[in-house]
Amino acid sequence: MVTSAAKGRTARSEPDHIAGAEALAEGFASRAAEHDRTGSFPFENFRELSEAGLLSLTVPAAFGGAGAGARYAASVLGIIGKADPSTALVLSMHYINHLVMARSPTWPARLSRKLARESVEGLALVNALRVEPELGSPARGGLPATIARRTGTGWCLSGHKIYSTGAPILKWYLVWARTDEVEPRVGQFLVPAGLTGARIVETWDHHGLRASGSHDVIFDDVVIPLDAEIDVRKPADWRAPDPTQSTVHTLFVAAIYDSVARAARDWLITFLKQRVPASLGAPLATLARTQEILGAIEARLAVNARLIDTFARDFDDGVDLSSGESNVIKLTVTNNAVAVVEDALSLTGNHGLSRANPLERHYRDVLCGRVHTPQDDSTRTGLGRAALGL
């Protein structure tokens, strides 16, 4: 069944946005190694994305955005991710939240319109802050330690969030918290960055995606208005994941790690054509073993492309998709991506692990796919329990 939203998708701006992403990607790629080396945040990338109109890609057309669906947004993320996956990861979280706002009946219309308008007009990114030191990922269950206390005029928020992707540039935080009521409720509270009591602690010093600015954010009695409550429910009511959020999250994450593998593949092909060992007297590309391994890389990337494209198309066309199925897409694509880069390393030896070459950076970045929610063990366990009827 095709939804009215799917029927209303517009293609008028798609070529311009693809071309815009491709035009920006060259500059992003030229700066990616330095941002990775220093762990610095690529502020300039987001200024350029804003100027190109790419921050409002998934904002509904009715609010001035491009109204792009998941398939088109995944294509843009693939272009950006191939150049700088840290930038693509921050951008993907922004895209996800605007898609959820547009489709969710629980989002207050006034606030969704406000955030949409700001994304169209300027540099206003949003991301959900959910993970905590004690809780870990909320996907594995448990109540957050972050508490929203009801006051006479609004809410007072206190807590500690980690892995807050894009923290240096975010204008809005969607904070996962519980209320201090006798029977606590759990949900999201919209918090503008820069309020008194909110601060970023620069803790992100990671193996991969080093430029994503995924720092800690501390909230110490941060005062927010009463209508900052977005969707707060009893904990039991959160057992079923939001279908839009779970689907586009896994899809966009998969698209980013696939793009890292494609960047590794492109560099590998150039290396194989140019590398002429004295003992061989010909490029490595002429070896049958090289051709076979490269063929396996191409096979994995072909599978990834088909999975991402078909799944995104189904989502845009209103096909009912289960969270288990979307998790399988993420698991398959990211593991294929890791295998691609590992195969590339097997053909390049020390050259592939040299800091002078980008392959070692691609390897560090692609490994993050294994720890990105949903993790493989959760996906496999869920599939196994479903098969057993448990």
C-alpha cells in the first residue's frame, strides 16, 4: 500500500541536491585526514551543507525543505560518507529526526514546524541524546538516569549523556529522560543548546569517526518550558520501537559504512594499478589472486547497494517493514563493509596500514559499524527468539 506521503514525493530538487553533495564532497575529502588526525570538528563542512540547502533535505516541502524520502537521503549520505563519514554520521542523525518529526503523531506540530523552519533558514542541527554511562544504549532496555523534575512553570533537567554525536554544532538536543513522578514516565525533552547548566565535555577520543564530535553533554538543573515535553510515556509503552526511527536509523547507518568501504575500494584499485613490485615486473592488478579478491569486494558492494536501495524504496512506498528486518539490513551491510576493507588490507600489506595512506583510516572508521546500534548480537538474538516463537 503506497502512502500519501510516498505519492507526494517530489523529484524536482533531487538532481540539484545530488550535484550539490558531489560538489561539496571533494572539499570534505581533502580535509578528512586532518580532522581525523587532530580529532577536530568539521564546522566548515556544515556551513557549506547549510549554504547548499542540504540540511533541510528531509524537511517536508510544506515547510520549505526538499521533502526527500529515505532512498534519496541515503544516496546523499553515501556521497558525503565516502568523503568524510564523520560528517555524514552527524548529518544522518539530523535527517532521521526530521523524518520522524514529519511522520510522528506524537510530535507537537508547533515545535516540529519551528525546527523545520530553522533548518531551512540556517545552521540548526538536531540530534537525540540517549546513551548514558550507566545505562549504555537504551536499545538494550533500562530506565535513564537523566531526570526531568516538574516545576511550577516547566521542567528542570539533570543528567549525563555520552556519545552525543555532533555535540559541538547542535542547536537542539532531544534528551531521553525519566520524570520524577511516583510512577516515572520516559521520553524525549527538547532542549536548546547553550542553556544555563548545560555543558559539553570534550571526551571523544575514539579509534574511528574521530571528527564526529561525539562528546559528553552534562545537564545540571537545566530549566526548560512545559511544552518541551515531546513524547513521554510509561516505560512499558516504549517496548515497540518507532517504525520510522528504527528503519531510517539502520538504513542510514548502513549507507554510511557502505560508503566507507567504497572509498577503500576506490583507493585500492588505484594502488593495485600503480604498484609494480620489482619481483613481479608488472602491476599488482595483473595477478589472478588480486583480481579474485577484488571481485569478492565487488560482490559484497553489489549486495549492499541492492539491499540499501530496495529497502529504502520500500520504506518510501509505505511498505510495512519490521524492526527485525531493518536490523538485518544494518547487520549485513556493515559486516560486508568491514570485510571489504579487510580484503583490501590483505592485498596492500604494510602500505594499507601506513598513516600516509587513507586505507588505515577507512579501516578504523568502518569498524565502528560493529558497535553502532543495533549491535550484531542483539539482532541475531532477536531473530533467533522470533524463529523459536519466544
